[in-house]
Amino acid sequence: MSHPESGPLSGLVVADFSRVLAGPYCTMLLADLGADVIKVESPAGDDTRRWIPPATAAEVATYYLAINRNKRSVALNLDDTDDLAVARELARRADILVENFKPGGLARFSLDYDSVRATNSGIIYASVSGFGSAGGKHLPGYDLMVQAMSGLMSLTGDPAGPPYRSGISVFDVIAGLHTTIGILAALNHRTWTGTGQHVEASLMASALSGMVNQTSAYAAGGVVPFRMGNGHPSLYPYEPLPTADGDLIVAAGNDVQFCKLCEVLGTPELAADPRFARNEDRTANRDLLRPLLAERLASRPATEWFAALIEAGVPCGPINTVDQGMAFAAEIGLDPVVNAGRGPAAIPTIRHPLTFSATAPRYDLPPPALDEHGAEIRAWLSAPTPDQASRDQATSRGQGPRI
């Protein structure tokens, strides 16, 4: 079951008891970087296997494929005595355990942090929930709920229209990233001390952190932000502006960039106008400035303005569809699509977002079928292991067991 030594996390075993998005996204990132990730599923499988449409020609949900490459799958019924013993042995041998049950939900199986730590002192145990393990532990953790309850939806949409959700489950993704950061920090702590710890992340806490300037506006300034459509509360111009054939994003984030914008538009007098000279003036007088910019931009198509403004150093860009965004990424050398696996089983997936000069991410395994690796995982877990003292010594050096 071993794969070639590769990746900065090679040698670490991850017991992945998570499902849907935040946890599986975290564990896929770890797997891309070399960790051995064992995806523990119920006999019914991860919910996202059935989130269709869209699907591939083979009727596999593209949602599931997006977040499960480089993993091995084992189906375990935790209400079955034999399967529960397999799950506990996996937790005992793992370096990292990731779970997103409701807080306390794994205690009845003796798979909670305290139970696992009793037989595996070096475990990095990461829990992801919707609203934390204190007063919000009874609440189900759905991204849409958090978008609504955190305030994000109150900021999204037209000022005169209803609140809108983000086009992706943004806080699931951010919570997955935060969980990954927490795991890596805890691994470094274990390297120095030999002991693991419990890492907790919640969608709600990730939301409040991820809304950065908007939550800071209230915390530090007592200001309650509101919906501004595509406008920015602190910068102008920083929004779509109409051209001869469609909108162009213009993001002049400082006074120098605004001066360059005015030069390209042939309106240098706007940069000298005291109503628009500084960012705070432009922000206060955006309703006066917008039609003046739009009048000039209407003289040429968006592609021409894009080329001219980028050459001058003014941030701007077209509003692409997803396929156009992927094509642009390929055009600038980001190579966004990689095949996970080899031969007929390979699946097109989105490239890991990081690059490394010495330890490139791997794409060895396509997202697994349900229980695809069940037999080999069970065989590995039934094999003898080193005694606990040897394991603890290896753990203190940051060397986890290999499959």
C-alpha cells in the first residue's frame, strides 16, 4: 500500500473520518503533499458521492471528485463491533485524525480525542464543526447557515435586493484551510515535544476571521457594514465599469494607480480634481466619479482597455465564466488541470494551489470508489505493529508509521 517517498508530509498517516467538504478538502491537501490518507466512510459512502448534477460521463459526482484524490477508501459501520475495532486500530496507528461529526458525536464509539489519546499520545486530532464545541455544538454545520448567521449574506447582493449566498461554500473551504494550518502547527509542536494535541476549527469562527475588513469594521470601529453590490466600502474605483461591449473590473487601489488610470483614459484632470485626488475623496464622491469614468470607457471594448490598462500598471480584468477563467489560467502558465492517477482510471482534477522548489505535490491516486481499498487497509491494520515505546520514540522524531 505504500507509495514512493515524495512530498513534505510523506510518512504521515491520516485517518480521515470527515465527509462532505471542509474536512475532505483539508485531507486532500495533506494527501497531495505526501500524507497517506485513509478515508473512512459509512457503508452508504460520503454524501457528496450522490450530489448530482453535475457528473462525469460515468455518473460520478464531480463534487466528490473535487476533494478526494490521493486517498484510499474503507467502508466501516461504527455500529458493528468488528468494524468499530478496525476504526479504533486505525486511530491508534494514525499520526493525524480529522473528523467533522457533531461535537462529542464520536465519544459513544470511544473515538473522541481523550479516548484516542489514551492509546496514541502523539495523535494530532482535528475536529471541524459548524459552530464550535461550546454553546453552538447542537447546531448542524452547513455552510449556507453560516453564510447567513455570520453576516456574509447581508453583505452580498444588490443594495436594493435580497441577501445572496456566495457562489461557492466559501466558509467550508476557509475552515478546511484553517484546519490544515492547525494540523501543520501541531505537527511542528509534536516534533519538539513528542506529544500531540486537539485542534478545533469551526465554520463560524472561520467566517468571522475570513470576513477580515468587514468584521473589523464592527469590532474596531462600531460600524455595521451593508450591501453595496459590487462596490467596496473603502476603495474607489474598485468595481465593474461598463465599456463599449461589456463590463471590466477596475481595481485602482491607490492614488498612483488612479493617476495612471486617468492617463490611459485621457482624463488627467480627474486625478488633479480635489474631489477625486485622494482615495478617501474618490470613495466619498463615487457617485460623481463613476459616470465620468464610464463615459470614457464606453469608447473602446473591454479587451482593448484591459491590454492598455495592464500595460500601464492599472489592475483590471474581464468578468470571465468558469471555463474562461480556466483557459486564462492555462494561458498564463498555471496549468490548472492535472490528472489524478494513471491510465484509463485517471481523473482530471484541479492542481494543488501551492508549488514547492523541492517537494512537488503528487497526484498518484484518483478519488477512490467506496471501500476500494478496504481489504488492504484491513490487512494492514491486522498486522503486528511495533510496541508503543518504539512508536512514541518515532513520533517524537516526526516519523509516523507507513502503510
